[in-house]
Amino acid sequence: MLNFTDVTKFIPLGLTSRWELQVLFFIVFLLVYIITVIGNIGMIILIRVSPQLSSPMYFFLSHLSFADVWFSSNVTPKMLENLFSETKTISYIGCLVQCFFFIFLVHVEVFILAVMAFDRYMAIGNLLLYGSKMTRNVCMGLISFPYLYRFFVSLISTLWTYGLYFCRNIEINHFYCADPPLIKMACAGTHIKEYTMRTLARLNFSYSLSVIFVSYIFILIAIIQMQSAEGRQKAFSTYGSHLTAVIIFYGTLFFMYLRTPTEESVEQGKMVAVFYTTIIPMLNLMIYSLRNKDVKEAMGKVITRMCLTK
């Protein structure tokens, strides 16, 4: 029986063993990763340099972009490396670090989405009081809490991962170090780890999702009360796409982390994990940023300014 420190490496089995699919996945995921990283970094810079994007909404959006860059970078580069590598390995330290940052970033992201929903409710439902309520200090407090709280939650969860024991099995049925496949392949120390994983997932995901849905219910009521039909249609289109992105993100996480790890659930979760590790960060960029009128105008002004300076 080997504990985590006795294992020198793990072997991620990846998404498939078929060569032609590995080539296809490499091309697709590389393009998605490049778009995600460049797009989100560009979004962060645009928000920093554009005075018209100085509202709390864009402050929170910049942090969502920041989380998406690191969220995708924590998994995708190693996955791309293993697609073309004969020895598909990850060191036990690398596995532990990947577990920590994955738990940290996914929980930071769900709380940022909740904060963004609350901010939109304040902007629509309490427009006259919005400026006085959502001050810079309030925004800093709302965004600091997820980072600090999630750091300690991730540290505790990773320490329980460190306590798993493995019966000489080092093959992970996944493309990154995730809790469910690690629990499935372990032969001891799984009870506390599984209980911790599912309890924290239930509490944190349910709490943040409740904030989102309550906020969107009040937003929906405010939209219905709008007198302008064109304004209602535009608002429904905007917040409908936002809610769709939230449902997809939370749905995949619930599917992955609220079920007992079995051979079948781990295999299914591997395919579902592709969405929230690679696709969702790119969708967030498109839905929250590129479809936004203010962002398009700010981008146009920055490009024009750059052309004139040349």
C-alpha cells in the first residue's frame, strides 16, 4: 500500500487512445486554449485602460477573466502535452498542485458568478442606490472573500487528497488530476476524502447557485416591469445567455462532484470535464464580454487610438 508521498508519478489515461482522435483533440483544444488565454488577457487589459469600463460590473468581469485564464491553464497545457507524448505522466507533486489549483479556481469562479449576478440585480433593481451601495470598498470586499476563503478550502481538500493510499495503481482514468478518479483508484483513505469533496461541493455550489437564481428572479421581475418592449427583448437576450452559461457550468460540476465515484461515473465525468475546463472559459469570454455593447465600443476606441498613434 502506497501513500501519496510514496508515489513518484501518475499516468493520466486521457480522453482516448486512438491516434486520429488524439490529433483532432490536440488541434481543437489548442485553438480553444489560445483563444481563451489571449481573449481573456486582452479583456483584462481593455478593462484596465478604458474609462468607460470602470463600473463594478467590469471590475468583477476582469476577475472572471483572470480566473478563466488560470483555470484553463491549470489543465490544458499538460493535457496537450500528454496527447502527443509516449510517456503520459505527471509527477505526484504536479498532481497535488493541479488538484489544489483546480479546487481553488473552480470555487473562486462560482463565487464570482454569484457576485456578478448580485451586482446586476443591484444595478437593475436598485438603480438609484447602485452608486452609493456598490462602492469600491464593497467591491473589493466581495471579490476578496472568494480568494481568501477558497484558498483555505482548497488547502484542506488537497491535504485530504494527500492522505489517500494507492495499491500500486498509478493510472488515472482522466486527463488531469481530479478528485473522483483519484478516489476511485485509491484503496484506503477514501471515506473522509469523498465525504469532504461531496459536502464542500454541496454547500459551496448550492449557496452560490442560490444567490445567482434569487438575483436573476429579481432581475426577471424588473425586466418584465420595463415599459419598453425593445428594452425587455434586449435584456432577455443578454441575461438569458448569461443564465445559460451559468447552468452549463454548474450542471457539469454537479454531475462530476455530487456522485459517488464509480468506474461508470468517472468515465462519464471525464467527457463532461472537457466542458468546464476548456469550453466554459471560452464561452464566458464570448457571452459576458464580446456580446457586450460597451466592450465593443471600448475595443473600437482603443484600436482607433492605437492606429492614430502610429
